[in-house]
Amino acid sequence: MVMAMEIIIPISSNRIPVYARVLGILAMLVCFQIAPRIALAEFDYTLQVGAMNSDNIGRANDMEVEDTVASGGVIIQFTKEQRRLNISLLAGATYLDYIDDTFDEEILKSLDATVDFAIVPDTFSWNFDGTVGQQIIDPLQAVTPGNREDVSFLSSGPELTLSLSNRWSSRIGGRFIDNSYEVRDIDNQRLVGLVAIERVLTENSSLSLAFEQQNVDFDNSNSNTDYDRQNYYLLYAGQFNRTGLDITVGASQLNGVGRDNTEPLFALNVSRQLGIFSLLTVSLGSQFTDAGELFSSSGGLGSLGFGNTQDIIGIGDPLRNRFVSASYSRTKNLTTFQLTAVLSDENFETVDLFDRNVSQFSGLLSHEFNTGWILRLGAFAGRRDFNEQDRKDDDLGWSINIGRRFGQRLEISGGFSRVRRDSSLAESEFEENQLGLRFSYGTLSTGNLAFN
């Protein structure tokens, strides 16, 4: 069974033509028809219907409004590995109807996809990466159905690898990237070029010297400033028994925004298999980046329902991001345990108003009993400290979900979740309690009944 999470994107109902709704229904029927035929390609799916009641759907400090949300959706996961073609796809769509009309009905969608096509194996390939999800509109307000927007980050391009000797090779690549937003006027396109020389050190390690150029052009250059970024770096990659290690060291130069700026570029990624059942990963680094890249690296997938809207400040200004993250996971028999911690320091080039420090901690424990009952517990805590606004937000939440599996594919589950925000700005504080019921059918597990 595959654990999956999903971030979901809203589209108001008045923008959904009849033919699109019909195609959606046909797509769901097709899933049933093709699933048995492509099982060998690792195809999983789930269909879900349910309802959730919130005692504060707008997450208001006062004048709280209660509403019930009816939902129905489908999630598919498809992976295929061949010599010429590798595909990894996780996509979902959910219909939400707010019974008391607090918000308009929505169809929410998500996508996290990678396709690598080797036109000439080991020499010339064409790649596609796509992330679709949600992002908060106003980072100073709570996440609600009215304070989130569609975001997409789609890239495609060729890569050429030339062997120079038994140990030396060169790599040349290019990407065209389209980054679009439903609400904010920061749509942009990017051209990325990469040139690298690689030396194989051992059977499981290599060292590369690389140069990367990225040009960012905004559709609205009156409100946003186009800029270029160059990265020069050494990359060491190695795999030692149960430990994976990637180290990037270099410099990053930003041109076109404010004054030209050059800063150190550093990234360290370590993964360690702790026995058969446990995995520990640690990452830290310092880099120039932007809202689109942060969204893409976070992935487009969260939990089915309201969706885990990405807490990313969506402005066209690039930023210096310093971060440390660690995660631990253990899966043994029918029990899964996960812990994650992220610390981040974000400093924008020209818009100091949104500079902030962010800390996030989350945990998940799930256990499936031999009787078919499933218990899932989740918790998270976070702090956002806006340096220039003397503003601090502390978020705390937890959830409990109890499910009952009938056979291999049908599950009925109910859950309760609670989230609370304490803030230095009193009117931004809120509490919300949610109670949900869900029917799921399929081969893909979607975890807790958690609504962001």
C-alpha cells in the first residue's frame, strides 16, 4: 500500500464548462477500466466521498461562521521505469460544496509529475517536470478557501551527455519554465541553461564542476523586475552502503534587482538508512531562490480535503534562503511513524516587509490492527516571525482519525482535528475544530482526515 498526500487547487464553479465536468466523470470511469491492465506499471488509485463540519470555516477571530463541506474526489498514482522512458505521476481532483454557501463550490486539482524520455539512451534525453498546487495569497492572514490560489510550475527541456573518457563526461542542458498564478500578477517564464563537467571518482561517487544561468521574465514588467541569476558550483555525490551524501559548494550571483549581489552557495543533503525499517534525512543550505522555485521544491501534494496550502510568500522579488531540515521515518509491519522539522530564514532583496524566520515541526503515527481497524494521529507546531513588522504567529494543531477497512480496497474513516493560532496581532488569532467522515475505495491510502 502506498502512502500519499495531496495539495489541492481551487477553480470556481462558474469557470467550469459542462464539457469539462463530463470529461471528469469519464476520466473516473476510465480509471476503473485501465487499472487492472496497467497493474504491472505500478498504478494505484482511490475514489473518495465525504463530509466535513467546521465551527469556524473562515478562521475569524470573532463572528465565527459554521459550515459543512461535502466532497468527492479521485487520486491516481502511476510509475513506470524503462530504459527509454521513466514516468512518476501523482494527480488528484476533488469537488467541494459548501452547504451553507459560505464559499462558492470548487473543483480542486493537484499534480506532481516527472517524465524522462531517453531519445538516445545515456546520451540525449528530454525531460518534463510539473507541479500544480495551492499557495496562500495573503501570508499575514489565515489560510481559508478565500485566501489561496492556483499555482503551477512547469518545466521542459533537453539534456545532452557526452562521454570524454572512462571517467570524464560533459553535460549540457536547457529548460523552459512557465510559472503561473491564479490571482497575483507575478506570472513569469524562465530560460535555464546548464553546462557541467563530471569526474567519476569511484563506482558510487562523482565530482562535478557546473555553471547554471537562469533568466526570469515577468508578464507584467511594470509591477515586477526581470532578473538573471548565475550559479557556479562544485557538486559531490556519493552513496556509501546505507548513506547517501550530496554536497554543493559555490557562488550565486543575482543581477537586475536592486544592486548586483554575489553570495555563497551551499547545500548539504544526507540520507541514512537506519536498519531495515528506518530512514533519517538531513538537509541544510544557503541560496538565492524565489517563490516559484520554493513552491516547486515543496511539491504539489498535500492531504485530500481542504488541502495543505503552501505557506510561501508570493511576490516577484527573489530572496536569500537559509534553511535546515530533518526528517525521520520508521515503517515496520503495520506501524508508521514520521517526524519532520524545518527551520528557515527568508530575506528578500528589495521588499524587506516580508522578511521572516519560520520554524515548523510535525509528526504522524499510524497503526493498522489485525482486525482491520486503523488509528492515525497527527500533530504540528509552527512559528512565523516577521522581522520588519514586529509580528509573530504561533500555530498549533492536532488530529485523530479512526478507520475501518473492509477487504483490500474499501475504508470508512472518521476524524477530528483542531488548529489554533496565537499572534502578536490580536485580530489574527483564531481557533477551529473540524469533524469529518470519509468513504474511500481504491489501492492508494491518503492518511489522516486533515484540513488545512
